[in-house]
Amino acid sequence: MNPLNQHRVNKHQTTNKPETMNTSSSISCKTFLQASQKGNITKLIELASINDVQDWTVYRHDASGDTALHLAAREGHLEVVKYLCETWQEPPFRTEVANKDMKRPLHDAAQSAKLDVLEYLLGQGAAVDPLKRADWTPLMLACTKVGDEAASCVKALLRHGAASELQNKDGWTPLMVACRTGNVDAVKSLVTHATRSVYMRSKNGRSPLHIAAFHGHPNIIDLILSEDSDLINWQDSSGSTPLLESVKSGDLATVQRLIDLKADVNAVDNAGQNILHIAAQCGNTEMIEYILNRKLVDIESPALHGITPLMFAEKNQQLKAIKILSSFQPNTKVAVNYTR
């Protein structure tokens, strides 16, 4: 017999929802949630029968407010998810049950890249764009993961009408999240679905290209610039360009790729800092040597208040950077002892 049919609750039965659970009920709550998390449907059916469960949403983790459906969706236990959604007549809102952060089971399925659970919940009528705390949608959470199944979750959510241009409280879109994660297939799907999203900015003025550059994803940089090459020298609210952001990533291949694509090597941010200033602050010796050996910028170029790259290295006690910069400026007096 199908385990889903072993326990059915009569919709005419009275639902008992105590304000607080006694000790035996609390133990049953813990056991019920553990069985859901482990995918033990036989145990769930037994517990539901013994405790005459009318509404499983009363069983919740105290700290998070997670229900059995949240846990099963997160772990990818499709059979348990179906049991919770199809067995009880109540509650009618079961696919929309929310925890203390307003997170729905669909959020958990998306964040954990559980494609079969995600598609099932959507098929059951789950809202595709519910907002959890900080205004994150399931699509945004799906974009936090890499891999084929995560990319498939992104595609499934888009097919069901997920809004690819929604922004969270920081102004981040799903595309920006995918650019941070580095999921190339997800980025392709999002850009194809809504090309306009490549032009959107976060609250601090960062574009998807800034984010891909900062996190060192040259393949995604290629994808975005194939839509519009003029994005390459956009500045965020601090004046930083994608090239300046790429130096912060520490990934030389990303820096080289942007330079090959004609990024402005002389660009400076609002504080007058160029690529060498930033490399010196970060202590990225490989980057410093790359810049200086190719004479991309002047080694003595001043930022705001006349601060040079060497001064930045000294201020941040980047000893190896100081040594390299000094070797290109043999007559410069060094304020920090870098020989230790």
C-alpha cells in the first residue's frame, strides 16, 4: 500500500492547537521534525497516527520556526514532501507555510538545489516569488549555488514566471547573485530571459559586471560584455570600475581578461586610486609585478592627498609589496623595514 494512503485525516475532525506543548508533546514534536529531516516517512505515519495529528504546522523548531515541510524540502525528501502536502486536509496553505524569517519551503528547495522538490511545490501552486527576510526570493537563493541542478532550478523558476528583475533590500538581482557565485549556466539563463538585467545596479551602484570581476569569474565577464561592451568601464557609487574591482579579487586571469577586452587601465575611483594603488593595499605581489613590468600605470601616480602606491603598501604593512615597489624605485626612502 502507498504510504501516503496509510494516514488520512478527516477534514471534519476538530483540530487541537494548544498554545504551548507539554513535555510529551514536545518530545513528539522533536521526533516528528527529525523524521521529516531524515526522510523517514514510515516514522512520520506512525507518529501522526499515535498523536492524532490534525495540523503538522504546529510542530516547529523553536529558534527558526521551521516546519517538517521546510526540513524535508531542504534535504530533498520528495516522498515526505508529498506526504505532508497531500495527506492532510488542513492546513490549506501548507505549501506557503512560513518560518520566522518568512522563508517558505520553496525557498529551501531552491537554496539546496533540490530540483524535484522545487518542481513539485510549484506544481502544487506554491507562489513563485515569495519574499523572505531581506527580500530574497527562491530564484535569488537558487543563484547562490553552483552546479547543473542549481542551474536547472533557476530555469524551472523562470519557466514558472519568477521575476528576474526583482531586487532585494540591497538592490541585488538574481543575476548579481549568480555573478557572485559563478554559475555560468544560471547567468546564461538569466541574461537570455531578461537582457535588461545586465544594466541594473545595486544600491551602491554595482553592476553584475562589477560583481563578476570582484569575485574573479572571467567566463561570466565574457558573457556580460557580449551583450554590451560599453559596460566595461562603468563606475559604481565609489567610482570603482570592474577592472579596479578585479584587482581586489586577487585573480590575475580576471585582470588580464578585462585588460584584453580594453578596460581603461588608467581609471581611478573617487579617492583617485588606480589599479596599482589597490594592488599595493592588498599586497598582491603578482599583480604589482604584472602592472609594473608592462608599465600600465606610473609607479609614482598619486591618489587623493598625494598618496602613492608605495605609501599605501607601507600604511597597510604589506612587506612583500613594499619590497617589490622599492625595487622599481631604488632611490626611494622606505618608511617600513621590510627585511624582517
